[in-house]
Amino acid sequence: MADSTHSVQVQIPYHLRTLARIGGDVTLEVAAPVTLRSVLDALEARYPMLCGTIRDHDTLQRRPFLRFFACEEDLSLQSPDTPLPERVASGEEPLLIVGAIAGG
Amino acid sequence: MRKNLETAREFNELLAGEEKMSQVRVLVGTKKGAFVLTSDGKRDKWDVSGPFFAGWEIYHMKGSPVDPEQIYVSQTSGWFGQLLQASTDGGKTWFQPGVKPDEGTPQWPPVKSNRFVYDSSADTGKPLTTHQWYDGTQKPWEFKRVWHLEPSLTDPKTVYAGVEDAAIFKSIDGGESWHEMPGLRGHGTGPDWQPGAGGMCLHSIILDPSNRDRMYIAISAAGAFRTDDAGLTWKPINKGLYSKYIPNPTADVGHCVHHIAMNPARPGTLFMQKHWDVMRSDDAGDNWTKISGNLPTDFGFVIDVNSNEPETVYVVPIKSDSEHFPLDGKLRVYRSRSGGHEWEELGKGLPEKDCYVNVLRDAMAVDKLDKCGVYFGTTGGQVYVSPDGGDSWKAIVHDLPAVLSVEVQTMA
């Protein structure tokens, strides 16, 4: 399992899809273990224009008005190295990167 | 050449030909995207393109004076942070400097055109860690956004960025990477700088065309600063400013300067719209004098200088710092042809009543045509042009998102 690669689905906010010129959800090949860190690393490697928009370039801290959800759980505050739910790692459920609903 | 023309007819024919040949491109940054407005030298009929970067705040966009096709854009968002965009074809296509999404292959490691990191290295002298917060306590510097981009006068790939929290950055690779010019933050007065209502922003950058080592910047609310050694060292240039809302009204720093303008033909003369007060300096900022004169209110944000007449200055008076809209609901530009003190009201073509918009600090510009065109944008989404130096005005567009910035490119 530790050597395998997983197809992980990621949903990103509209404005970041526009920025990366992505039509819909993204499917990424992510090496195990599948964690927030490894998924975001893969996302930024494939779409380098997203660097700095989801997490800080240097500290890798999540931007304040974004949160991470999957399988009806808020994963935003967990360690980026915590394995994501198995249903995300198996591609059954997407990792959702969600912008706060605020403003006009 | 024109002095040698024998008849007014010849002159008018020449002028008409110049108007037809020339093109102006107005770069408009708004709360919800960027727009490009183009016209010929008559500045009567306009093409509007955009929105580019729809839904994003475009704080500023400006073209290189060396290569007008090279345009830089500050794209920002409360959710996703700062981004840089650029065009090398005059705004037809855009890209993040260093990131070429159409090449098909991922790029790694990525170019980080949106990475602005304050210089805290020991090598560069005095890395400064705190500034004054609204309550008087000290607060660490924290990057928020780019307010102003100023392309170099000599190199299209060199550009300066004025940012919040206030600092100046420089890129020499077309915006692919940025490095702070730490002498500004580190020169010693930083702990006395404080944010204005809009944040602690470095919003004005003026390059002296007669002296490559001289630059002016302004910060709200710290004041104006000048370097004479290409950014290595800086000094406050606020002598003569009086701000009754700060503990020491004549302090070296702490003044809420809203904007500074210069006519490149007279680089030692600067005009300033302060929070309250319109000011001028004739010694490169060393001393300032108040020129508000007969203005109905001298609060405002924008100020600019006619490109052909260095003593002709424009402001848009705003009622007060409590009520950010024109007096009596009448949108008016005021012009001084005498470098200040005596101002005339310009209203032909501007709203006569029920107008309660604001004109933000970077939202006025002038073109370089023989009859200087003056442009400004409002928070109500109008962009106005006067093709005759302010005598008459016309809305190019009425219903854009709130306008944050206006710049003009004049092309032969």
C-alpha cells in the first residue's frame, strides 16, 4: 500500500479553476500515503499557477478563508500529514477545497 | 516644428492627422475584474474589452513606457491572496509571469510570481519587524496585497511594486520573482508608520526621468519618502505637511498622503493630495506648501498634472473624511492653471445632482496627446474622459464595477 499510487479527485473553487484553466474536477495521481500535504503537493505540481493561492508559499499554512472537507468531515484543522479518509484515497469521494461564503 | 507652420489650417490638419494616427489605451482596474478601453486620438469612440480576471479585485494595472505591449496587473482576492498577471501583446492575452499554462507540461519547481516576502536578512541592515497599529501598539509586518505597479522607465522587464503592509519590491525578470528594497522599511521611522482606513499601503511610486537614482514613494499613513541612490537608502520628505489628527501635526512621519503626481518634464515639482490639504513641492519634496486656495473642500484622493502644462493640476474634491462623496451630489473636477491656489470648477458633462460616488487614489490619469486627455474612474463604475484638458467630460463607460485604478497609455 505504501508504494502505491492513488487516483484522488479534488474539487477546487470556481476562481481557482478559472485561474488554472480547469473545466471541472481534477483527478490527481498521488503517491501513498494520501494526505492533505501530498494532495496539495500534487495539485500545485500539476497546476503551478495555484501556488500560493491555497496555502502560503513558505509556511504552507492554509489561507484563512479556505477550508478542506471530505466525507462530510471538516479536515481543515487536522495535521497536513494525517492520512485522508480511505474513500478519498480510493477515489470514491472527492477532497473539497472550499472558499468561505462571504461578501458580495 | 509647429512654430514653423505658416497657417492655422496646416496646424489643424497636422493635429487631425495626429489624432487619427494616435491611439490611447485606458487600463481600468475594478473590484470585479480588469477592463481595457481603446480609442484613437480623438477620444470620442471607444472599444471596451473585458472583464479580464472576472470576479477578482484588480488593484492596479500599468504598461511599460519602454514597451507599451508589456502590461503588469495586480490581481488580488481575500480568499486566494495576491497574483501577478502580465501581457506582452497589449492586453489581448494574459499570463502569470513565469507560468505558461498553454505549454502542456507541468512546470516544477514553479515560478512564484506572487511570492512577496519581506527581507529579514542580516546582510541588508535593519530588518524591521513591527509598525504602529490603530491602537498604538506595535504589530508585525504582514503582506496583504500589491496596490501599485510601476514599470521602469528604461527596461520593460523591470517593475516596482508598492504593497500593503507598506514596502517596495522590485522585479527585474518581468514579474517572475520579487525582492524587497529593504532600505525603506529599515531606515528607522517604521515603528511610527500606521495604517490608514484602507490599510498601511504603499500606493504611489514615481520614477524621476532625469535621475535614474531618484524615486519617490508615498504611504498611507506614513507620508512621502525619497531615495537618491536607487533605493538603497530613503528619507522622509514631509516638511511642511500639517496633519492635525496626529499627536504631532508636523511630525516627520505619520501623515496620510493619498497620492502624489509629477509632470515628467519638471521632475523636481511634485503635487500631493493629502488626506486634507492639496500641497506642492518645488524642491523634490524637501519642502511642501499648501495650495488648496479656493477649493470648496481640500479632502480628496486623486491628483494629476497636465502632460503638456506642468502648472495645470487636477483634483476631485470629496466632501470629507466622514462622507466620501462629492459636495452637494455634484461630481466636479477642479483645475488650477497656476500650479495651485486658484482653482476653477469643471463640470461640463459631469453629473449635476444625485451623484454620491468616490474617486479613489489611483483612479486618475492623463494621456500625452497634444490636447491632454484627462481620465478618472469612480466607485460607481463610470470612467470619464476629457479630451480637451478638462473643459468637457464624457463617460466612456457607465456601469463597470467600482473602479480602483485608471492608467492611460498613449501610442503613436
